[in-house]
Amino acid sequence: MRLKPNIPMAIQASNVLRQQLRKKRFPDNRLPSEHTIAADLGISRGTVRQALAILEQEGIIIRHQGSGTFVNPHVLQIDARVDVAYEFSELIEAAGFTPTIDTVEVKRLPADAEVAQQLAVAVGAPLLVIHKVFLASGQPTIFVMERIPVALIREAYDDNELHNPIFTFLQERCQVEVDYILSAIIPSLVEGDLVARLGVAAGQTCLQFNEVFYSPSNQPLAQATVFFRDPIIRFHALRKMSQMR
């Protein structure tokens, strides 16, 4: 398994296993033992257990005591879920397209009242504002506006680094880690500059995510507004009855 230094090992392992499951690598929808998976990926059994726990929480696998671990094919076929944090390129790739980034614009702008409240900074505090357009096999698909308080940035950076996922920039240049993201999901109309950004007619609907990224200590680190073009990217939710009792 090729490792990425900025992503926890268990998450990387769960991503690899998820891809293998989608390619139907395991016969009879049954996973091999933890020992076999660990040897195959070159990681410890403890990391395998953590990765399997992630997949079980997502509903992708089901563990039966004494029988083994099995794939849930109904959940596995879902490309995008509202309860999972994705890198946008991976999200596009999972939908069956080739991801590229068409536009990156970088500005420094003052925080307005709404963003200042979300990021716990003063109104007018300088923000690094990054605009990106992600393409799916050449089609504009995701437009994202990311905002990071300039006060958080500790290391010098090159604008080319801003093509990378925001998680990477926060870790490498701000020396902070994202623990969770809170998202407000809003149906939205495509209008104004968004028409050109997403390459669709004015008045078409899209899905808007207003997101705040938090550290393990609940410190707000960044804010993002993301627009997803329908029907290329559609999100789903798994709701377990056990969570409603």
C-alpha cells in the first residue's frame, strides 16, 4: 500500500479496502482474515481492525460472529455519502470520471460577519480565499470557495500548493489537523458567476454545502462553500434503525 504521510494509516487502509471491494476482489463477498489483509497491505493487524471498524460504521461490511466479515453490496454501490468526508478528486473518480482541476484563484479578503462568526475571528480579519473548479472528464462539476484565517498560517507556501486538498494545506502550512466537518446542506439555484463556474444554464438546481472544519479541540480552522452539479454528483445517506431506537 502506497502511504500518504498526511492521512491516518487506518483511513488509508479503509480506502484501499473499499476500492478492492468495489472491484469485487474478494469471492463470495467475504473478506479474508485480518492476518491476511495485514500481510497483503503491509500494515499491522491493529490498523486493519481500525480500518474494518470504519467500513463497518459506514455499513459497507457486516461482521457475523463465528462466520466472518461480509460485504453489504447495497451500501457498497453508493458513490457519495453525506456522512463521509471526501477529497473532491476521489469523489469524482468514485463516480466513474477522470478528475482534474481547471481553475484556482487565490485572494486575501476580509471576513464578513457570517464567516467571522463561523471561524471565531473578528469581522474584517484577513482570510486566504481559494476558489477551485473541479472537472469530471472535462465537465465542470464542483465549485468550491475555501476560506482560511491568515493568522493560522505558520509556514511559507507556493500558490501551486493550493491545488492540494485543504486538509493537506492545513496540516503542512498551518500545523493543525482536521478532526471533523459540520455541513449545512442547502438546495440552491445556479445563478450569477456560478453559471460559468459549473457550465450550466441559470436557474438549474445544484446542491450547496456550507462547511466548517474543526480541530480535535473543537477549534474552527477553515470554512468552505461547495456547489455540486447535479446529476454528476449525488449524495446518499445510510440510516440504521438501531440509531432510531
